[in-house]
Amino acid sequence: MQFTSGPEYRAVATPPRTPAAPARSATARASEAGASTSPGADRTRRNVAPAAGASARRYRGGVPTPTVARVDPRLRAAAFHEVGHAVVATVLGGRIHRAVLTPDDPATAGHCSYDDLPAAHDPAITYAGPYAETYAAVGGPPTARKVRDTLLRNHQDHASLVAAGDPRPAEVPRIVATTWQAIDGLARLLYREMTISQADVDAALGLPDGERNPEAREHALAAIRAGSVPGTFEVTSPRLTDWKL
């Protein structure tokens, strides 16, 4: 029996029909047509009809769900740790050689080397690593206990701070909070590229070129140390022609 539409619905007896062949897509028909006209065409790729009772999946538009790559928590923590060292060293007036991640080293996941700083700044730069790592882990300013827990897992930093009298430099939380957007971006860059340079840190902090304009760079660093967020201020240097005697 089949139902037909019209002014009124009625049941009409119809002779039995042989089952229809499975529907084929336009792509499959075009592929088969091309194969029949090309003797040398590859005939191994065929559109297989779905099994009886199975429903074919059809694309209905939209964006496919992306595949999310797994983030290595050890390297992510190390990225924030090393960037914390690099940013605070820069803000305090030093220069880094580079910060790197070492995923194949079982002893340490990364390191940061720097110079041009008085030894008095070493505790602040050392403390900045575990502080930035903990800041990222908790999603904001961490408690002293959380930072200490991180320090105890970083034996080298902990030993350096103990040798310096176990200080908790007051400027580090302020600098990290002020530059957090730059730290977050640099940590992502370090995680992706496995290394960052002084030029990367300068770009993230919006610092002028120290060789071309050292005075402007010092003014920018002083503004950050005073609590100004990078990117919210502009440093300009007066030209000699602006001076009137």
C-alpha cells in the first residue's frame, strides 16, 4: 500500500516493486562517470553503500569541532617560570641571553640566563620564577604558602634564596601583576618555540631599543617599576631642536 496526496487521501493498491538501488551522491556518480571514460583511471577508490539499516552521515554545515592538542603541564609550568625570571630581570635593568625549555632533560625543564645586573637583584629575579609559575597555576596573585610549595619543588631556586637569607622581595608581586599580560604571551611563545630572546621580551613589554634610544628605554622601565602597565603609556624623547635658549 502507498499513500498518495490530493484533494482527499485514499489507499491505492499497488503492485509489488523491486527494492530501489541505494542512493548515490553526486560525487560518486561523477567519479564513476570519469572512471568509465578514462581507461587508465584509478578504480580502487569506490563509494561503499551503507549497510542495511545504517543511516549515512551528511554534512549540514557549520565548523567541525577542532582537535585540542594536549598541553604538557610540566612544560607549561616551566614556561611561566622561565618567563618570570626573564621579565623581572629585564624590568630591573638587566638583559637576558635567552630563556629555553628543555623537555628532554629529566633534571630541569628549562633555564634562563642573564647579565648586566648587580648581585643585589639576584634574589628578586630568582623569586620571580616560582612566583610567576604559581601565579599561572592559581589564576591570580598566590598566597605565600602556595609560592613556598612551588619553591620547595624547585631546589635550585630554593637553595639560592636560602643562601641569600630567604627573602621575599616585595617588588616581585607588583612587577608580575603589572606585566602579567606580557608574561602570559611570552609563556605561550616559549612553550611553542622552546626559546625566547631579549628581543621577544622587549617586544612584549613595548620597550624602546636600548641601543638606539637608551634614555627612552630607561624611562619606560621606570614607569613599569612604578606600576604602569606596558602598553598604557608612551615614552617620547625631546629633540634638540625643541629646546629654545
